[in-house]
Amino acid sequence: MATAPSTFEPGPDSFVATDTYEVGEQVSLWQDAWRRLRRNRLAVAGMVVVVILFITAVVAAFWTPYDVWRQSLGPTYQGPSSRHLLGLDDSGRDILSRLMGGAQVSMIVGVGTSTLSSIIGIILGLLAGFYRGWVDAVVSLLINVFYGLPDLLIVLLIVAVTQQRGIGNIILAISLTAWLGMARLVRGQTLSLREREFVEAARSVGTRDHFILLRHIFPNALGPIIVQATFVIPAAIIFEAFLSYLGFGVKPPTPSWGAMASDGFRSLQYAPHIILAPAAALCVTLMAFNFMGDGLRDALDPRMRR
């Protein structure tokens, strides 16, 4: 099978790169990335786990083996059994049911934070990199200021002001600092792309700035953006679990993996099964998203192609 060298030359209309796998076969960048992603076994395994987690979160919204808030289903601290596969916690609640409910909370926080922070970071990064000057100076100042603010401090301030500990406040609090990495990434991509020939050609024919940003620059920076957004999800999940462990997360008795781990830690000596379930769920979730993010990063990087 003959293999030709890879070529990557963005055009004015779309993000296109061709790679010849066989004589006469031309594939786009996305087709090439999908082929290389499928060859990464860890990335594929991570994607499978992520899909299972999303399915579990959706199912938990309509059905769980037992009511996640119902107490005294049996003896407290009961170990795994045929009726309760993961046992009961310190309040006699089914751990498997609460684990499924916690998956729903984690997915909402992770995806919600990634979406909100990406929107903020993409908009500010595009504006700063394209217009430069005072716009870039203001955005860079905001980035430096927010980098100096601890995430936990922002959460405490929001909780103190709103007097609420809902999922929305957690997403907002994490997003106020999670957008920084996205903004810096998009700014750097925009600074590089704005000097490319297809952008100069669009300017020469009088194309408006917003059209250049949305039609030419943003699609060509979409690969790194997807990778960065993927890495934000596990960071948000672990931070939500940390907040719930400290007692600043979702309000009890809403199930959360962090709150379940906190309950299990207090009874670690005589009921270790309570902490093992949420700890294993967090571990598997974070590894799955990280493996998937690493695979996407390698697959979407044109320099990684052979």
C-alpha cells in the first residue's frame, strides 16, 4: 500500500487537510483523525466508559434500583448482598442507587462547566487574538487577575452571596476560573491564524470581522478547542467531588460521589465498602476522560500523522 506524505493547508471556507492512505483516496482531517483515534486502544476504552457513564446518568433521572433519598432500607452499614449489590450506607440507603444518582450530578457539573467555560473562553480569546491592542490588554488583565483567585475562594463567595448550594452555583463558580485555559488557547490560535493567507484574502475582498472569526478562524481552531473542553470535564468533576467532601457541594440528601466518600471516610474502619464505591467511580471516570482527551489531542494534531 503506497502512502503519500501528509499535507495540511487550511482553505478559506473550512478546516481541511488531506492525507492519502491509498492511491486515489483522499480523506479530510476529521476522517484521518477518526482513523487514528480508533487505533488508540486507551482512547477507545475511555470513550466506551464515558458513553456508559452518560447512559447511567440518563437512566438515573428516571429509574434507580431504590429511591436515592429513602432511608432505612435495611441495617445501616450493611455490606454487599444479593438485594443490595454495593451494600447500604450509614443511613440505610442503597449505595448503588446513590452511585447512579451521583453519576447524574457529576455529568451535569462536568458538561455544564465545560460548556459555559468554553463559551466564555472562546469569545474572549477570539476577540483578544483578532483585534489585539486594548482588547487584548483587557482580556490579558482579566486572565491574570482570575489566575490569582483560588477556586475554593470563589465558590465560598458565591455560596455566601446567594445562600444556596445548588448545581448551578457550582457550575458558575468552577467556570469563573476554568475559562482561563480556553481563552489563552484560543487567543494563541487566533494570533497565528489571523496572519494566514486565507484570512488576508478574506480581508482584501471586504469580508466583515465577525464573518472572518466565525467562518475562517474558529473552524480552524476547533481541534484544540475540543481537546481543551474535554480536559475541563474531569477537572470539574473532581472539584465538585472535593466541594461535596468538604460540605460545600450540592445540598444533602442529593447524591454526590464526594459526599458519599465523605460519609464513607468517617466509617472507614468498620464499613470500608461505603467509600470504595464512590472512590472507584471517581477514579474510573477521571481516567476515562483523560485517556479520551489524550487520544483526541493526538488524533487532531496534524503533526502526529505519519
